[in-house]
Amino acid sequence: MSIKLLLALLGSSALLGAVIGYVFRWLLGLSRKGSIEVEVKQLMLDAREKAEKLLAEAEAASKEKALNIEAAALEKEEKITRQEERVFKREETLDKKQQELDKEVELVKSKIEEVKNIKDRADALLSERTTELARVAGLSKDQAKEQLYQELEKEAGEDLMARVMKLEREGMEKVERRAKEILTTAIHRLGNSVAADTMATAVTIPNDEIKGKIIGKEGRNIKAFERAAGVEVIIDDTPGSIVLSSFDPLRRAIARMALENLILDGRIQPAKIEETVEKAKADVNKIIKEKAEAACFETGVINLDPRLMMILGRLHFRTSYGQSVLQHSTEMAHIAGMIAEEMGANVQIAKAGALLHDIGKALDHEVQGTHVEIGRRVLQKFGVSEEVVKAMQAHHEEYPYETVESIIVQVADAISGGRPGARRDSVENYLKRLGDIEEIANSFPGVEKCYAISAGREVRVFVKPDEMNDFQARELARNIANRIEAELKYPGEVKVNVIRESRAIEFAR
């Protein structure tokens, strides 16, 4: 009985616990439901506030965009209005110009009619004059007409000649004045020394005993030197001097340097000679490189192939009429750059063409052809631009002038070679050139006498006035200049001055 009671108590207590747990769970659910509703309401309030804020911002942005669009539309409208006003004004201007043009056309038409009338009257007067001349002179109409035409042709020819001479003189004066300004500016800005730089082949020795050492026993020293240096050593009775002879200026420079070093050292023997010559070759190559770099740096011509620069540097030992070819080329580059700058041409091409114009002379004793043709092949081989090749190839007129820079290089060559003191010339060549100029002038018919003056820079030609007129005298001057230019070689230019004058002489007794 007690066990049943205990089991009943346990069952009832379990049921009571379950009921109490359910009640607590229900109360807990109610409390949680209340807190969730509060949160949901808070979230709804926050969302509403945020939506209102976004709506206000959107409305403000839309108003601002509307204002911007309206302003842009107003601006475009104003611009279109201004353009329409300009178009209207332009149309009005064009209408006025068209009216003026129509008036001018009408005026020209009236002038044409007036000219036609004048021409008709002139033809009528000419016909009357021809008939009258035929009646008075007893000539036929054709003969009178021919005589009249000859008179008119003579009068018109003299007037035409005077006008042509005036126009030619004025045009030449303007061109010469501008050319003189450019050339004078280039020459004045250059300011180089006028002393000629020459490569001597004579070596000074301290005493004549050195000659015996140089010759050596049975001439073995001089033979070894000539074999190693590739030059001929001339030892004569001239005191204090030994002459080195070779067609190659580079060999002469190496031989001179080697011989001077041997004289200073005092030990002259075949082995020492070969060693000294090799050392001189290395020193000369160093000088060649330094001179080429200095010339390129001085003239501003850069980016040349190193092998091309070595060929350029050899021109330091090459001379033309006593003038160093490298110095001449450097001087030409400065002059060409100045002239190109004045004329608005390409300064760099003009400078490069002038600096490299005689590069063929460094190889003309080794390669067949003129130095211009050799230079063209050398520049093309080392990838020099075609504009520079065109600028250098025409300086002796072997090729046509294809660019402005080619003419500038030729002018710079004439200035550098023809300036006072630049080149030396022998008296025999000087006199021969004067004689050749006079001989060319005397070979033309109608020449009475001629004189070459101003060191061959000018030739004055006196013609027989009864054998040629002024037109023929001008043509003679042009023909003489063309002959001199084609047949003679000279620095600078030669002025041909043809003089035609008539003198009437009478004696009062």
C-alpha cells in the first residue's frame, strides 16, 4: 500500500513539474515576443527616418540637376543665338561684297568696251598713217607698213630694254643686299684666325752627326725606317734638316713623330725603329680620334659612327692649298649653320653636310674616284641620312642642288676657301689663272681688250661699241662668266665687267 502511495506521489509530482515548466516556458515566450515587437517597431522607425532622409536628398539632387540642365540649356540657347547673329552678319557682309563685285564687274566690262573702242581708233589711225606715208614717200602700202613696223619695233625695243634693265637692276640689288647681309653676318660671327695650318714634312735635327746615326752602318737604319714607316727619307747637304717624302699625309705624320722620338731617345737601331714607329702609329690614331671628337663637339654634329669619326679625324693631317682640311670643314660647319639659321633651313643637316663634305679626301689616295663620290659611298656605308648626303654631294656641282642645304654647303665652302689667308697658292699658278681668265675673255668676237684685276677676282672687258649693242654686251658678260665657271678652278667668285662706251672726238683749230 505504501508503495502505491509512493508511486502516486511521484507521478503527481512529475505531472505538477511538467505543468509548472510549461507555465514558465509560456511566460518566457510571452516576454520574448514583447521584446521582438519592440525591436521590430524600432527598426520600422529607423527605416522610415532613413527613407525620409534619402527622399529629401534625392529631391535636393534632382532639383540641383534640374537647375544645371536648365542653365546648360540657357547657355546653349545663348550660344546658338550668338551664332545665328554672326551668320546673319556674315550673310550681310557677303551680300555687300557681292554687290561691290557686281559693280566692279560692270566697271571692268565698260573699261573693256572703252579699250576696244580705243584700239579700233588706233588701228584706224595706223591705217591712215600707213596710207599717208605711202602717198608722201612714194612707197607701196606693204613697204610703208614694213618701215613703220621697224620704227615701232626699234622704239618699243629700246623702251623694253630700259624697263628690263631697270627691273633686273632693282631685283639684283635687293637680292645682293640680302645675300651680303647673310654672308657678312656669317663671316663676322665666325672670327677664326686667317693663318693657314700646314703639315710640314721637314724634321729639324740638332746637329749633322744625327744624320749618320739615322743612316746607320751600310744604310740599314734608314732602310729599316723607310720600310717600317712607308716613307722616303731624303738626307742631303741641307744643314739641320731631314725631309720625309710620301704621297700619304698620314704616313708622313707617323714618320715625323717616330723620327723626332728616335732623335730624342738617341738609340737608333732597327729594333728600336720598329718599336718607335708602332708607338707613333698608336699616338697618331689617338690624335685622330681626339681631333674628330673635338670637331664634332665644336660643331654640334653628334651620333656619328665611331669608324666614320676615325676617317674624319684623318683629315687633320690632310691639307689643301696649305689649309688643314679638318679645320676647313669645321669652319665650314660654323658658316653653314649661321647661313641656315638666317635662311630658316635645317641647321643640323647644313652643319653635318659641311663637316663631312670633304671626308672622301681622307681616302682618295687609297680608293679610286673623286673625293665627292668616295665621300658619298662612305657616308652611305655608315648609315648617314640621305639629307646629309644630298647636302654634301653638290659642293663641286658634280651632282645637282636638290635641297637648300646643298646650296648653303657650297656657299660655305666658297667662303671658307676664299677668305684672305685661308689658302696659299704658288706664283706660277696665280699668274696662270690670270692668263687663263684673260685668254677666255679675248676669245670672244667684239672684244677690244681685257684685264684681270683684284687678284683674279674681277675681269674688265672692253668691247667695240660699233660691233655690239647693250643687249649683246650683257649676253657677252654672261657667256664669259659661264666659260670661266666651266673651265677654270678658283676659290670664291670672279666678277665679269663688260664695258661698252662710245667716244666722239673733234679738234677745233
